[in-house]
Amino acid sequence: MMDIKNLVPSIWRRSDRALRQTEENPFYGLQREMNRAFDDFFNGFSLSPFGAAEGRFGSFIPSLDMSESDKELNIQVELPGMDEKDVEVFLTEDALTIRGEKREEKEDKGKDYYHMERTYGSFNRVVALPQGVDTEHVEARFKNGILLLTLPKTEPAKTRGNKIPIKAQ
């Protein structure tokens, strides 16, 4: 019997490792489903008057771009309006966790009025990493609301694949 995941084009699945992790440890899938359930449940609630915070921070999920070369893995996370002190990065052998909190306070004083608005939002992104990442030499840089992470590969990971020449008959 053919496995259904083999029918999905490999361009749509980041790596077979993430699929294998879910198959080997059912808690990865359970955790993902629980996170999705809580996100769906709390998205319907507004914690500020007239839903002011919901549009800006209620479902704040930073955009993440990842690219890979023979030598390293590069991750770019867009965090507009945030500083490096608002972000934490944690690394294990098989996952990278990026979490942070975004806060904004607006104060408007006039002759006959005073208006103060505070909004908060937090995020937590977990990225499954391929085998062969050198966790000792990871570099993180933050500039203009962009977090850049460079994760070098270990020597065995760099030389893992061999190109096979194709002969015409």
C-alpha cells in the first residue's frame, strides 16, 4: 500500500524529518493541534474596548523566511516595531524557538481631554531544524525590526549528498 505523503510534491513539504518526527512522537502533532485550538478559541475575544488591539496584536504571528545553502541555514523574522530586548531565541538540537512580546502605549492630552491606550501581544514560533546544525556557532543579529539568524551546518551535514551523473543510452 502506498503512503499518502509520497503523493504530496516534495516542494510543499519542507523536509521528511518533520513528518518523521510527527510519526515517531505523537506529541508533536498533539501540541500543534492544541496550539491551533487555543488560537482559534481566543481569536474571537477582544481584550480592549471596540476590538482596538485585535487588529494590531491579537493574532500577531511574525513572518518567517528560511533559506538553506551547503554551508548554513538562514532564517529571517520580521518583527516590526520591536527591539532586540523584546525577543528571545532558544535553540535545541532539533528546534529553534523564537518568542517575544510587543507592547504599545499611546497617550494623547488635550485641553479638555486625556486619552491613554495600551495594547499588548505575544508570539511563539517553533521551527523544526534538520539534522546537522552546529548549535554552538549560531549567530543572531537584529536590525530595523528584522531578526537574522545564521545556523552553520556541521561537516557531515555539508557532505551528506552526492550528485549522481546520468548516462544516456
